[in-house]
Amino acid sequence: MTRTITRSYDDYAAATAVVEDLGAAGFSDSEISVIGRRGDDVDDSNAGEGAGIGAGVGGAAGLLAGLGMIAIPGIGPVVAAGWLAATAAGAAAGAAAGGIIGAMTSAGVDEKDAHLYAESVRRGGSVVSVRTSEARAVEAEAIMDRATPVDISMRRADYEREGWTQFDANATPYVRPSI
């Protein structure tokens, strides 16, 4: 039986480090996905840079070398690689409901959590997801949790205090408030 384990990270560098650690532990590129925002420099004009982004992270698994730019409705352009990225991009291109939500839920992520993960990417975070056997699930979780992922219960509560109820694929890309 296959399990999908997903974590959200506020920092793109943490997400790519998790991908590298998963690869070093023997998880294959076909099991790992990453979708994220590198920071404030991700915009439509960077769409051709995807492959170079992965090569520049240094020593990353082959998955990171294949990073590309995709546009996800409600999120905007992101760097992405792996099965989740391919499914989300295909769903977006086919105008399937939810794009990223549909990709996550079809992989076994709870719909309520999928909305939160999508919103987290919309707000500048990154998501790493692993599809693996039940036998390796605990190992994957340990690797992913070492990088201090977002506590999704607390993050959901934070978003809900702002009036958020669920990810909206028709929303404009999120712009962080100036401090």
C-alpha cells in the first residue's frame, strides 16, 4: 500500500534540503514532489529559468535538476518538480477543478489539508510530498519533520482568524503585507 506524506515549509531552501535528504536516503525522484515559491523573485518573466534553478541548488537529487516553472490558478508561477507538479499542471491546463487541490486529493491527501497546503504555496511557502510504501513512511516522515515544517493546525487557525475558509483557485496571487 502506498502512502502520501506531505509537509509545508515557509522557506524554499528548507523544502529543497528535505528533497535532497529524501534522495540521499534512497527515495526515488518518482516518489518525491516539490512545489514552491523561491521568494519574491518568482514571477511570470522567470518562466524559462526552471531547469537552471534546480541545477543551482547544489548537489540536489535529479528531481531538483528537473525543476520547472508552472502556473497554478490562484497561486501564480511556482517552481515545481515530480508527480504532484505534473498532475497539478495537467489539471490546470485541462481546467480541472482545483488544479493543485485535485492533484493532492487524488494522491490521498485529505481535502481540508490540501486546501491549506495550496494556500500555503499561494502565500509564498513550499510543499514537499512523498508517495512511498507503508514500510518507508515513518522514515520519510522523520526526514521531513527534521526540517521543522509548518504546523498545519496552527497555520489553519491563523488563516481562519483572517477570514480564510479554503483555497480559491480564482484568487489573485498573494502579496505579503509590507512590514
